[in-house]
Amino acid sequence: MDSLGLVQPLHKLSSTIFFSRQRRSPRVIPFSSSLKPLPSKRVNLSKPSTLTFALAESDSPKPLETSSKTLLLQLSKCFDLPSDYFQQLPSDLRLDLNDAAFDLSNGPIIDECGQELGETLLNLSRAWEQADTSTSRTLVKILPELESSLTNGAKSAFGRRLISAGRRFRGMGQYGQGELQKIAKAMITTGEVLSANTSPASVGNESKSNTRMFKFGELQVSVSPEKAYAGAAIAFVFGILSWQISQGIQSTPESSLQYANDNALLLAKSLRGTLLATFYASAVLSGFTTAGLLLLAKQLSSEKDSS
């Protein structure tokens, strides 16, 4: 009886543990079911549409033109500076600003960029040389309006000028709140986009018109091989004339001339010495000029042949 009484409670206890395990096991099912809603199909469906849209944008030729005009607008915003900003620059940065003006307007700018854009860039370079911030801001704001009327060759030439001038701004370093570096970055970026429009015809024209530009203050002189040879010939003739005149003055004896008094004699001697020094110096300078122009003409001719 006692053993039977012990067996029954043990049987009830094992059955209770068995059923409690069966009751706890279904609780795992709701937790596993919460892992089912994964948006895998939605992600896979969105990728082809995104790829198709990107390919459609890459095939369209409009973004290049739009971006160049947008970049010019951003460049104009970079020139929203105080009216005396350029005048406040130190002397070394003013020299760099003049160099940027020279790079912007160097060479046959009207032939490369067109009449309207060429004149605008010339006026802009003069404004930089005069440190006129207000005029610079006004002229830069005109550039986005002129972009749509430019040919591919004009855009390419304009872009190269912006890159060259932008590098001058970049060489100025940090000044103020970094306005110069913002201008440099905008000019170089815009120039690279515009230079992408280079056509074979424009490259051929540039190689044919190989010139060197020299700037003396506000005077700009473009020198081609033909002009250099002509200048060398003129300098040679002028040197010969100067040498002949100096020889004629020196060969004239002082005793052959009569003077009214001693003062006139002293004045004549000083004038004779001045004339001799002037014409001898002219002959020597003409010789150096002839040699320099001949070397320049030879260099320009070799560059033209190699291009």
C-alpha cells in the first residue's frame, strides 16, 4: 500500500512535468514567426528602377550644359564681397591678382572667345588690376547669361582662361574667411567643365595661331614668328643707322668748328659727348634686340612645327 501510494504521486509529478513542457514549447512559435516579414522583395524591386533612371540620366546630353551654367552662377555668388575687399588685400596678393587678370585676358581673346565675352573678360581683368570689387561682381554676374550663346571653341577657350586665373587665386592662400580659395575652386571647377567642350577644329586653329603675349602695364602685344622676324630686321637697320651716326660725329674734328666763346665750346663738347653716348647705346641695344627677336622667332617657329 505504501509503495502504491508513492508510485501514484510520482506518476502525477512526471505527467505534470511532461505537460508543462508541452505547454511551454508552443511559445517559441510566435517568436519565430516575428522574423518572417523581411522586405527582401521590395529592395530587389527598387534596384532595377534606380539603375534605369541613372542610365537615362547618363545618356542625356543636357546635364553638362546645365552644370556649366549652374557653376557660373555659383562663381558669381563667390564675388559677393565687400566693395573694398580687393583694395584691402596686401601688396603681394595684389600682385597675384594682377597676374590672374593677365592670365584671364592673355592672347587673342576676342578671336577665341567672341566679341561680347572677350570684351567682358577684358573689362573684368582691368577691374582686377584696379582692385575694383564692385565692377568685378557686376561683370561676373553677366557670364552665366553669355554661356548659352557660346560655341564649343569659345567655351573651351573660356574654360582654359578660368583654370589659369583660378590657379592664381589658389596660390594666394588663405586670407580672411577663405573667400579667395572659394573663388579659386569655383573658377577651376567651372573651367574644367567648359574645357570639356574642346573640338578638333578649335585645337587646329590654336596650333596654327601660335603667338606669345607680352604685357607692359595696360599695353598688350602679341608676337608671332613673322612679327618677331620683322622686328629683328627693323632693329638691325636701326642699329646700323645709329652706329653710322655715332661714327660720323666722332670722325668730325673739333678744330674744324668755330665757337663764339669758351662757353659755347664747353656746350658743344658736352653735346657731342651726349650724342655719341646716345647713338652708341642705341646701336648696342639694337644688336641685343635683334638677337633676342631672332631667338624668339626661332622658338615660336619650332613650337608651331611641333604642334
